[in-house]
Amino acid sequence: MTVGTIGILIEKTGEMKEVKITTLENLYKVCKFKKPDNFDRRHTWTVKLKKNKYNIKLYARDEGRANTENKYDLPPPIDNNLYFGNILLLGFNSDDEIIDISIELWEQIYEKLFGGFENLKDTSKEDELEEDELDDVPDNMKTKEGYLKDGFIVENSDDDDIGLEAEYEDVNDIEIITNSTDDSDEDDSDDDDDDDCGSELECEDYVYSDED
């Protein structure tokens, strides 16, 4: 069967190229394989895009040498399957007739198969238009940084900042006074002198007389 349509060759590096398909026989040669071993149709995605129905068929080898695995991220449900060497994608209509499939068209189908990707520009615009939920909250219920006082964020007052500075001031500016063991001994000796008069028998003066 001779055809003249465009298919997509996905090289093992993940790079895509559009290729012209002249026959549906020996498609393994389009993927630059010398033999048809382990080469076959592995999956068909059916997608409706802009009122058109597409059947995208994937042809690949499911066995091969190490380090020849294809690095392209395929859509579900074969996103975890491992294929080797080059991969071929062909497009068919609802009547199973082969049709052209460009890289641009495949990228649209690819996005749909993954469930769609978020457009960062659109989401950034939505974020700009989104109202701040704290706009209606009174100022006395918010910290000076604009956060809601919910018990998790503690606002430091100026007094607290001063206290912290005092607590962590340079130790070189602080005079450290310690009591040596010698001083304590001297204090104890002074106390002992005072305590000598604690007993009347020891400290009271007695006057002795020779008179009868």
C-alpha cells in the first residue's frame, strides 16, 4: 500500500521529527531498525480535538540493549512503559484512514492526553485579580507586617527589641565579680572572732578581790 502522509519520528533522545510515510509495510525501517524483531504497534490513543476525532498509533520496540531506552515522556496509560530506540507516531481518522499528523497537532493532542497544562500567564493574571482575603480585616487584628494575628505569628514591640539587645549585649562590656575561696575564709575568720563572745563564761570580765 502506497501512501504519502506525514508521521512523527521520536528519536531515542526525545527529539521529534516529521517524516514522510510512503508505505505502511516495514515501518520498522522508518525507525531505522535493520530487523523487525520486537517491533509492533504498542498503543492507540483516541482523541477528539476541535470536533475532529484522531486515532494516534504508536509503533515501537519493547526490547533492546541497555542505554538505548527512548527518553520521551509518553502520555498515559503507557507513561511507565519502556521502549527502545526510535518511536513512530501515525495518525488515523475515525474510518481508520491514515492522515497527516504534524508536531504542532501532536503537541495539542499530547496536552489533552495529559489532562491539559496550566498556562502560567493566565494563572498570574488570575492571581493579580484575586482579592486579598485580609482586606476586610480590621488593622488592630493584623500585625504590622499585614498578617492575621492567629496565635502563630508574634509581633515584637520596640520594648521587646530593647530587652533582647540588653540580654545579648557584648560580654566584654560586663564586669564579672567572683568570690574567691580565700575571701570566704577571711569572712569566716571574722565571724569566728565575733562568735567568741557568744558565751558569757568566755567573754565576761570577772573582778577578783583579796578582801574577805
